Amino acid sequence: MYRIVYEIRLKGMPNEMECLVKLHEVIKDVAVCVGSATTFTCFYKNVVVKLMPKYMDKVRQPSMAYEPLLQTISINLVIESRSVKYIPELVERIYSFAKNCGLALQLVR
């Protein structure tokens, strides 16, 4: 099984949410998708694309009462397939869109 995992970090900016919705549409144009713009599973040929919030066991609390709580929300974008054949074209489509739109992607594995 081949697997690529990206982490998308959102800071809560309105344009980031727009980009996330557009990313869902870009994938949905070539794949069959189930779910919403922030949590979905898509099937493209023999590739599965999943977007889901990253689980965090503890939320950082401010150390002082007046310290603002600045956190980023992490969402995992997982691309899986038994064959490597169609992964590159899908990864290229997703990465180029995210880069042009301004989403912060980090390759996790």
C-alpha cells in the first residue's frame, strides 16, 4: 500500500476556508466524493483521498489570563493506493492548487 500524508495548517483566515472548499471542488471534478468540504473521502480510479481533522489529545492553554490563545488547526490529507500508477497526477493536481491558493501544506509521510 502506498500512502502520502500532507498536513494542512489553518489559522482561521477566511481565504483558507475558501481554499479548502475549492480544493474539495478540484478533487471532486475528477473523483467521486462523499462528505463535506472539511471532511471527505474521494475515490479516483484506484486511489483514495481522505481529508480529516488531525486528532490532538491536548489543547494548549494560555499561561496568563491576558495571553491570547493562538492555535492552528491541523487537517490531514491522506492519499492511498495499492498501485503507484495514478498517485502522481492526483498529487500534482492537489499540490499545485494548494500552492497557488495559499494553503500551507507539509509533507508528513
